[in-house]
Amino acid sequence: MTIISLMQKVDIAEKIKDAPDRGYQIGVVIGSFIPFLVLGGIALWMYTRAKKRAKNGN
């Protein structure tokens, strides 16, 4: 089930065109950026953790 959901392509332009109101459009845009923000946060956390480890000599 999760593999199928990861492989689905979402056409954001079509969703915005068919949006019932402006609030929905904003939600679609924000929702499309959330995965990238989460991945960026994880990458930053891993970087700072590795930097601290290198500083301590471990």
C-alpha cells in the first residue's frame, strides 16, 4: 500500500485549477512543500550530529 502511494504522481497545477476556493490552493501548495521541509530537517539534524561527533573525536 505505501509503495503504491509513493509512486503516485500528483499534478499540483491540475489540483489548483480545480480548487473550490483560495484556501484550498494555499493548502495544496503548503502540503507539497512539507515533505521537502521534513527531509531538510532530518538532513540538518544528521549533519549537526555528525559535526558534534567529529568535534568530540569519536
